[in-house]
Amino acid sequence: MEALFESMDQIYRDLDQRLVPLMSEALCGPGCSLCCTGTGSIDINTLEGLRILRYMESLPQNIHARMRSSLAKDRKNRKQERKASCPFLRKNRTCAIYAIRPLVCRRLYSLEPCSERGPVLHKEAVSLGAGARDALQRLDWNGYSGHISYVLHLFDEPGFRTFYASGGFDPSRVMDYGKAHKLVIHRSLHGKK
Ligand code: SF4
């Protein structure tokens, strides 16, 4: 997995580098967390999910437990179609997993004050972000994408983590859960490796 995480970081770094000149015009600043609040889906892939899980497991038990509880609450809110903040947004409006935040958070900024319409980006940034997302999905060849708390919950299924980390691919074992939670199967999006 470490080589895959390193390749994922390289995709992040390439995107960051190409976004720097565009983001110089952004209005975003410290403490602004509109992108993390009342959002639609915060989509991540399984590779990002596994790294977030490992990070959570490295934290003190009480913080880990609090994060798991926020994830469970987020799943419940979504089931009831309530708007919810990201489960990793702290009370002080900072990100609890900032160093390993997923691509979807790295590619966002806004050229105008955010409103109901959400952030306003350069077209080039949208296209660069989509390219990086596709590259990550191809890298995570045996994986899935979807909302952050649903992807993380996949790893609670007995045996899934070991099977996935060994490169195993069997969408039938997540079919019902995947359909119910709109998870995307990477292999079905990008064809053969
Ligand atoms: S992971 Fe962090 S940056 Fe991304 S939406 Fe959640 S709180 Fe915001």
C-alpha cells in the first residue's frame, strides 16, 4: 500500500503545483470552512479512505472514538436527508485530517464569496481537478468512490480491508451497500488497466 500512497501523493503534488497560479486569485482564508459545511457529497476513493482510517487509528483512543461517532452521525443525517458538515470539521472550523485531506478538498477554492451556488473556480481548475480525480481512480484500480463516511464504513465490513489491501476485487461483496449509497466502481468507469 505504501507505494500506492506515494503515487497518490504525487498526484496531489502535481495538482497543487498547477493550481498555485490560479489560486493566487482565490478569496479563501484561514477559518473559512464553507466548503466543509452543509455540502453535498464529499467524495473520496478507497485509497484515500484507507489512509484516513490508518491516521484515525494512530490517534489517541478518545479522539479516534469521537471521529467514529461523527462519521456514524453523518451517515444517520444523510439517511434522513439532513444537511450536514463534514464529520472531520472541528468546532474551531479547522480540518482534523488536514495533512491527509482528500483530493476533493485540495481542488476547491473560490474566486467569489461563496453562496448557495458554492465556490466559483477557473474552468482550467475544474478540468485539472477532474483529471487528478480520474488518475486517482485508475490508481485505486480495485476500489470505489463515494461520500467520505460511506467509503470509510466499507472498511467496517468483516474481511473487506484485508481483501482490498491485497488487491482483491469483487464488487458483488459490496453490491447492495454500494447501490444504496451511490458508490462508484472504479473499474467500471475506466475500463481495463
Ligand atoms: S476533510 Fe477537512 S477540508 Fe475536507 S471537507 Fe472535511 S473538514 Fe473540510
